[in-house]
Amino acid sequence: MTSIGGAASSGMIDWNLAVATATRFVRPGPEVSRDEARAVVAELRKHAKASEEHVRGFTRLGEVGTHDTPVLVVDRPGWVRANVAGFRELLKPLLDKMQERRGSSPGGAVLGAVGGKVTGVEVGMLLSFMSSRVLGQYETFAPASRDLPGAEEGGGRLLLVAPNIVHVERELEVDPHDFRLWVCLHEETHRTQFTAVPWLRDHLQGEIQSFLGETEMDPMTVLERIREAAQSLAGGRPEGERDEDGGRSLVELVQTPAQREILGRLTAVMSLLEGHADFVMDGVGPSVVPSVAEIREKFQQRRAKGASRLDLALRRLLGLDAKLRQYRDGERFVRAVVEEVGMDGFNRVWTSPNTLPTKAEIAAPGDWIARVHRTPES
């Protein structure tokens, strides 16, 4: 197995052990023959290429073929490896800070070595759980590697998780060819957002690093939250047991006043990005995906209800319920703005960080329009 992170593996999280654990416990994908698997991969690549033209034509963002971000069709272990690389890059400042604190305490070095392995296992369990649920992902921050290539400047790659796409299309009993194109339209929108708006990646990374840099929570408290999530995978808490913290997510637990402001901005931009992708899917879908109405209805029902009680508990702990709200709130914002000022008027949102909507404006699109489109006389 390729080492991920070198010396970082002996720190707060043993990333190599996280990969090994996730790979060991990842659920098997749906049964497909070798020929079927090859056909799925080929079709996803074809749809990803076609989606670029559809999305850029509809959104009027950038020109087709002007970026070098690769499309990678991966299995579940491949998704795990890609995301570990991304997490390690984003979390490095926070983990270095936590490691420094722990190292200065009595027995800190020994605790760090043991704790890193324990947390590596727990992170691996979480990744194994999530690896069966992600259909696709535009990975913005992970560095390129031999096994996982990225764009030449600043990384970036589009991941399509083939077994998960096949699993969901069978579960929903929808046309597989239409569903694969529909998924590609959503993920291609994210690739378009980041490749057509050059400052977006650095802005988002800066906000995340500022959020993590403000973290003052004791390292053991952070690791305990990861442990709670991992333990949920073993059966969850006993019936009737209440969360002492009121059911807050991992993200919500790590907050200073400054972090609350940053998190508000991050919530707004993520709502925009996810809502824009849903809006584009609905806009492009009817002309290129014959069964889009059926797919959209069934997928919305699946997204809303989740799965088991365990799934719902983990979604809350990991903050995934907030992501579901982002889809809804962001799509309403985009739709309202486009109806009022058109696509070109909406695209002013991509001008600079100052034209991104605030969290309040996501809920009140008219306020964003008034601020960004106000005339000198107003």
C-alpha cells in the first residue's frame, strides 16, 4: 500500500491505518460482471465529457475544453484514498497544533503514538461508512499523485464512484443511462464552478484554514467526537439515550465566536455551490435526460428520508443534515435570482468574494439582488 503522508502518519491520526481500516471494512458494491463494469466506466467517462458542454452552455461559465482537471471513475477504496489525501492536506494545520499541545504534556509522545493509531482506525470506520454513499465529488484540495492525478495548477479532480451509482440506479429502479448522465451533470457543475472561477478554490481553502486555525478545543475532546461517530457504527447509542450536547454536529462543537462567523460564510458558499448544481441539473435535464422527472422525484425522496436510525444519527453527528438543507436553500436562492435578473445577472455572484451571498441573503435572495445590482441612484 502506498504511504500517505509520511511522518504525518505518526501524529494525531495515522492516515495509513485509516486507509487500511476503511478498505478492510468497506461494503462490497453491487454484483456486476467484468464486462458490465467496463461498460459502466466507459459510459460515465462519456457522460462526463458530454456534461461539460451541457453545463457550460447553460451556465455561461467558461469555455468547453479550457481546463485540465481529470475525470476519475473510482471504486469505494479509490474514493477513500482520494479523500484521505484531501483531509490530510486540509487538517494539517489543526493536527499540528493539537500535536504540539499534546507533546508538551506529561507522557504526550506515548499518548500521541497510541492515540494516532486509535484515531486512524476510527477515521477509517467513518470513511468506510461514507464511501458507499457518495455518488460523485469534485475534489478541490487534494494534491495530485501518481495514483490520483489532478489538475496541473492547484490540484482538482472529478471523482465518479461507479459502484455507488450502479447501486442507487438499481435501488430507485430508474433508467441507468439517464441516471448516470444526471449524476454527471451535477458533478460537472461543481467542476465548472471551480475551473471557471479561478479565485474560488483559494477563497474556500482560506476560509477553512481560518476556521481550523481558530480551534481552541482540547485535542482529546475533538478525538472523542470522532470516537462517538465511530462507535455509532457498532450499533449506536442505547434506545432512549440522549445526546448530552443536544445533538450538535462535529463541526458545530468546534467553535469560537470567530469560527461562528467563518462558519456562516462557509455555509452560505456551500449552499450556493450545491444549490447551483441542483438548479443546473433541473435546467439541463429535461433536454438531455428523458426520464429526469422520475429520477428527480425518486432521488429527492431517497435524499429526504435517509436510511436507518443509525444512518440518521451519523448524518446528524457528521453535519450531513446541514448539507441537505444547503441543497434546498441554495437551489431556492439560485432560482429566485435567475428569475429576477437572468443567468448573466446571477453570474455576478462569481465576480469576487464580496459578491458571494451571505447566509442571510441565501434565505432572502432579494437582499442579495439589491446589494449586488443596486444602481448608483438607489
